[in-house]
Amino acid sequence: MVNFFKSVFKKGELRQRIIFTIGMLFIFRLGAAITIPSINAGALTAGATDSGILGIMNMLGGGMLERFSIFSLGVSPYITSSIIIELLSMDLIPILTQWQKEGNTGKKKKDRVTRYVTLLLAAIQGGSLTYAFDRGYGILSSPTVWTYVYVVIVMMAGSMLAMWIGDQITQKGVGNGTSLLIFTGIVSSLPNNFITTFQSLVAFDKGTQAAVFGMLWYVLFVIVYLAIVVFVVFNEGSVRKIPIIYASNSNTMMRTKDQTHMPIKINSAGVLPVIFASSVLAAPRTIISFMSSNDITKAIDSVLDYQQPIGFCLYLVMIVLFAFFYSNLQIDSEKIAKDLKKNGGSIPGVRTGEDTQRFISTVLNRITVVGSMFLLIIAAIPLITPVIWSQTSNASLTLGGTGLIIVTGVALETTRQIKTLITPKEYHGYIRK
């Protein structure tokens, strides 16, 4: 570890990249602490964003929505618009499909459209959140039309600035900028959560014996939390390697190149299936929470509540479905098979073309079963833990792994990129007779 950090700071370019990344993240966190003018942030700290889709947005933003800061939307509109554009590029809109085949030029065109959609989604989300919170909690100091317009414009500007900061980190810094912004949002809330959990478990005012038992529970709590981190890291690094052999014809003789492999992550879908499933179930509950209560709204809220048996089963089923959907979206077996055939590559024992496509799809679906089981365990932990471990029911730091998947995944990917920049690049020449 010491040698790793020494190598990092010996590289001048890498040192500049790290300093630039830290500076941009500092600006982002500084803006996250500034509440939008004309907003009464105290009306939200009473638990308005503790559950539902608002809780997910608040967790990913590190409490920015709870403070209604200028970065309260974060990169959520950008992520949503990116997913929408990628889905529409799957032979749904011909022009987007054509751009996807144009390489770097088409990518720039898609990025431009993604930014326009991001701006539109930021306006819709900002307006909806401002209206809903003002109706429910009275967060606006003067609820006039111009105040609504002002707050929404500030939220839109903050979202676009967050997107720009993420792009700058990706180009000039270290790691994926958008992922690092989410990473810092989650990590920034961990110290306060650990302190609050300690205060809720360790009660010094109830006597020495209660304090000792509380301390033991807290130590056990931390150990279980670290065990979950190890479990997440292990699964995030697990891959299924498919061997690939490239061959070329020269002077009517077949010469085989070095064998390589194509790695497929066990959890190629990442944490998105959990977030999607939570959002789909939480969005209707969040909407009806601002409506008048009646038998219909109570029934909907009960069915979609994933802390209840029916909602819990729906939650797990949707995670599995989204895991398969997003894994196949991330890894296009047809495109991979075509590229292998074009470049003279093949999988040992499998014919090129449709057989290769079918083989990759089969392998992907099989390992997705394992990956979805991993996601089910992670998603079920915060719901089951309070039932079997009553001491954590009042703790603010749940043993959820949704945030941990994001944190560990981003940390591992950033570390890999740093190691790649540290490793000396050697170029070898090949002389063919």
C-alpha cells in the first residue's frame, strides 16, 4: 500500500489528475451544502425524505435533497436521460441507431441529445419536487409563480453544472466523474450515520451494564457491516472468462495468435436493478403521500410497501427481471459475435456467427442468475435485519448494501485506472517474415 501511494505521487501527470479531481469534488460538495434561496430547509429535515423514491435520491446525493441545495437533483436527470437514449437506440429510433454505428462522431451527436434531454428532465423533476414539497411541507417562503420559476431554474442550473463537473473529472481527472459524484454523496453521509448509530445503540444514561451491552452491539454492528463490504467486493470482482482465439491466414498456413479471454462480470448489471425496482415501487407511494388519504390510496400503499410481504415479493421479482434486462442491455451478444467474426476471432469449440451469439447469451443468462441472487441478498439485508436484530431498528445506519455496491464498485474502478496510469507503458515491435 505504501509503495502504491509512492508510485502515485511520483507520476507528475497522475498527481495533477488527482489534485484536479479532489478540487472538483470539493466544489461539488460545497455547492451541495448551499440551500437554494427562498427555501425553508428546516421544513424538510423532519423526515420528509427518509423513505420512498425521495429517500433513494437523498441517499445517492448525500443529503442534498434534504437540504434542497443547488445540487439537489445531482446527476439523477443525466443518468435517467442516458438510460432513455440508450434504450431508444435499440432499433426504436432509426436516427439514434444510425448514430450508434458511426463511432466517435455518432457518440458526440448522442451526447448532445442526452444533454438536451437532461435539461428537460431537470425542469420536470425540479418543478415536480418543488410543487410537491411546498404543498406538503410549505418549503417556499413566498409561494408565487416567480418563486417557483426561480427555484426550478436554480435546480436546472445545478444539475447541468453537476453534469459538467462529472464530464471534466472523466476527461481531466481520475475515474468516472458521474460515478465519483454519487460516490462522494454516499460517503459524505457515512461518518454522521455511524455517530448517530453509536448514540442510538450505546445509552450511557441507562447505566453501566446497558452501556456495555450497547457497545458490544455496536461492535457487532460494525463487524457485520465490514463483512458486507468484503462480500460486495468479492462479488464485484468475480468474472466469467470466455476464452477467445484469433487466427490469421498467411501463405496458406494457419497461424494462431496468443489466446486471450473475454471477461463477463457476475454482476454485470451493477446496482441499477435495485435502484429501478425501488423507484418503480416507491414512485406511486411518494405521489399518493401528497394526496388525501382514502381506502384506495391505503390499499396501493400497502401493496407497494416492500416492508410488507406482498411488496417484498414484488420487490425481489422486479430486481431479478431488471437484472436480466439490464445485463442483456449492457452486453450485446449479437454485436460481440459479429465483431469476433470480423476480426477472425472465435471461441474454442463454438462455431462463429449464430452459435457464438447463442453461446454468449447462454453464459450471460446463467451468470446473471448468480448475480441476481447476489443483488437479492444485498437488497433484502436492510429489510430483514431489523426483524431478526431489533437493536438496529432505531439505528440510522441500516445494513443496506445498495450504497455499498456503488461505493465499492467506484472505488475499485478508480483504483484500477490509477494502477493503469502508474504501470509503465512498453511498446514491442513484431517482425513478420
